[in-house]
Amino acid sequence: MDNATPSGVRALLASRGVQPHKGLGQNFLIDKNILDKIATAAQIAPGEGVVEIGAGLGGLTKFLAPAARKVAAVEIDKKLIPLLEPLVDSYDNVILITGDILTLDWEREIFIYFEDPREKVVICANLPYYITSPIIFKILEHHDRVRQAVLMMQKEVADRLMARPGTSDYGLLTVMVSRKAKVAQVARVSRNCFYPVPDVDSTVVRLIPLDKPSVEVKQEAVFNKLVRAAFQARRKTMHNVLVMAGLAEREAAGDILVSLGIEPQRRGETLTVEEFACIANRLS
């Protein structure tokens, strides 16, 4: 049975009496052109390893395995494992890992399958909405082990990742990620490319973790508190944000911003990552 067509997916699931798990955000990609585009965008080098997050029914696995030295395919849904095993067994370079990607110890339970401890891998995934941000931050946490990630996600989240200051999509996620990674769009994907059909369209994004942040800060905690405060009260001026967050007294707040060449009446949604860093460093 073809695991990348609507009829094939339905037949595979029916063979085990399995229904797509809404709680896990299961929408299986059924467009082979998009599957190929993801695998191609991964730019897998000869001898390189791949971690696939959310192997599902193995639709993407079939495109990754021929290009990679080794694929560590992670799947949380135990009901899908019997459907995945025949595909995995047909390749000698695919390892199936059953577990929650957010609770697995990446070093001991995933990267251990790639022999060289210095080796960087490629990550590919079709991400459910509810874990998109946590997984992105997990990837950035392991920036020393990840060369790049090619991620399918809801269009709304991708738009936030790539947003510019002053736009409605620009926010906490934009600032936190753009400081530690380069993000670029690979492709837009219609909701009709999935089974079952979700309520929204998707975007494939390439995320390349930086070896070090694009802007250094003296104290990560101060930077994080500042950015969170700015976007939790995005209609407030930065002068008021500093005061409300307890980062500066009212009179000092204005002086700090002016000394940095930042108008106190500006809102956080207009500030660049560099400007947030300048403020945080002055407060540290």
C-alpha cells in the first residue's frame, strides 16, 4: 500500500483499525512532490545522518533513507509502530525510536545512533501546531549537533518566524529564534496535501542554527524578561514596559532608552533584535 496517497493512507490505517490521532495533530502528508521537496531542501550530504521527527506512516522516511547514511525516525504514537516497522525493516539504515521528542534525551537516545560525537545531523519534520515552538527551541538548544532543520509547520507559525519589526506577526517567537538561527521559506503547502485535511495551510521552513547568537547579551535572563514583557504588553510603550516589568524606575527608564537612541514612546513590536539586546545589556 502506498503511504503517500489518500487511498493508501486510509488503507494502511484501516488495516490496523487506527484513526488519525487529533490530540497528536496527525495530518499525514500525501503529496509526493512536497515530500520530495522537503528531502531535497534538506541538502543531505553523502554520509550525513538525519533525524526525522514524527515519522507517521513513513511517507517522508522513504525519501530520506536513500539519501542519508542513517535515519533516526522518531514516532510517539505506539499504534503507528506496527505500520512503520515493515518500511523500516526494508532499509538497513533506518532506526525507529518510539517516544516523545520533547521528553527524550537527545544525546543519549537519539544522537547516540550517530557514531561520531562531533557529527552534525539534519532534522526533518512535519510538526503539529501544539509542539512547533518547543521543538524549535529544542533544536536551538542542540545547535552544536544540528546543521540545519527542514520543518513543515502551520503557515501562521512560519509567518511569525520570518516576520519583520512593526508587523502584526512580529513577536516573542521571532525575536528569540532570529537571534539564534537563520530562517527561510522553502515552500507553501496547501491544506489539501494532507489527510485528513487540516483547517489551515502550511509552510516548509529551513532553519539553520547559528554557532553563536547573532547578538550577544550579558545576561540571558534579563534579555528574555525584557522581550517577554514587551510582547505581553505589545501596545505599551517601551518606557512603560521597563517600569511595569520592574526593570527600571520610571525616571531612569526614559533616560536609558534615550541614551541608546531609542524613542521612549516606541512600542516593543517596532524594536529590532539588536535594539532589545542593547537595552538588556544596559540593564544588566
